[in-house]
Amino acid sequence: MESYKLYNGNIELIFDKDKHIYRVGDKIIYGVTSATGILDKPALMYWAVNQAIGFLDKALKPGLVIDELNKPKLLAEAKTIHRKKKDEAADIGTAVHNYLETYIKAKINWEEPPDMPVNEQVKKGIIAFVKWAKENKVQFISSERKVYSKEHEYAGTLDMEAIVNGKLAVVDFKTSKGIYPEYFIQTAAYAKALQEETGNKYKEVWILRIPKDGTDFGYAKNSNLDFYFESFLGCLSNYRRKMWEKANKIEEMKILINNSVKKGV
């Protein structure tokens, strides 16, 4: 369990890292990523399909005989190849993310940054980030900061808080194939919670796309925080309803089981 004092020490936010659950007192506080996870993500479906097609395109060479043994094997591998690719990308993304957290904190504390990783893919992503930071006159403020909204009761962990080109901003790191609208919904939620706590006015949110090979670094910024925050509140409301319905179904099942036991069914 991790404990964080927010709002000048008046709020204690508890974070269970293993279960990825936030609490304030005895109450579970829903996370930003959980709430935005309710959104439909068609790009992921198309990506998964393309991974299967790409695998079969390489495996089904001209002249290959399809028999009773290799057909189910090929289909099984095609069915799960997207998970393998996702895990590989996640490993590299995690390595980049972990380095950047240490790097940013070192810069904030005027310390020497950590040694550059040996892995070439991880290194390329980091070099791209450092180049972006220099070109946009970035002044680091915080990294991996926990945020909590008392008004709307949600919590989360932002990647970076910084002044970018003279504007106070929240920055999020992604290792996806593209930059999607739901990313701005997520970062706007972080910015609004932080604004509620500190009273500071956040002007922009940035999405930094740091792909696993580091060769196609991209970014996007947005200043329409109010619009995306309204979308987030809609996600949060729907997610709460979903969790309420799930809890009710579990409770109904418990009652049915207890009644069956009492009747000796």
C-alpha cells in the first residue's frame, strides 16, 4: 500500500499498487484509466486483426501443404499473435516509462540523469523524448504524481507535469500506434483534478507518442480541457453505473446461493 497526502495534508489517498485500487478512507475511488476504459476502442480491434493477417501472410508460403496437424496450429497462433505483440510492446514501453520517471525526477532535483539503457529500442524512445523536451523548452515540475478530485471523486497517476513553451501543462506518455481522442479525455481529467487541488490553471495537455522502436516519435497538444473533461465525467458516470450493476448481480447471486442452501437444493 502507498499513502499520499494531498490538499495540504487534509486528504490521504491510499493506492494499492498490486490491485491498482485507490481509496480515501474506507471508500474505493475509481481511477481515471478505469473510467476511460469504458470507451469503445475500434483501433485496437483493427490492429489485432492486422496482426493476425500479417502472421498468416508470412506463414502461408506458396507450396505449403495445409494438413490436419499444421492447420489448427497456424490458426491458434494467428488467434493469439496480437497478445504476444502487445506484451513485447508493453515491455519496451514500461522500460521507457520507468527511465523517463527517473530522468525527470533527477532533472527536478538537479541530479545527474541515470545512465542510458543498453537496449537500442528503449534508447531510441528516450532520445526522442529528450529532443522534444529541449525543442519545447520544457521545465519539469513533477513525475508520476497522484491526483484526486474531491468534487467528482476520482483519482489517477499522471506521467508528467511541466511548463511547456511557457504554458503549464500535463503530459502523458503513450507507446501506441497512434494518438487517439480518448487520450485527451484522460489527461484533461488529470489536469482538472490537479487544478482543483492546487488552484493552478493548466493551459494545455500533451500526448507524447513514444513507439517501441523510437523511429516515429509523435506528439499532439490540446487546450480545450473543458470539452474533454465533460466527456470524462460522462465516462465516469457510465463506469459507476456499470460497477453498481456488477455489484448488484454479485449480491443477487449470493442471495440465490444462500436460499438454495437453506432449501437443501
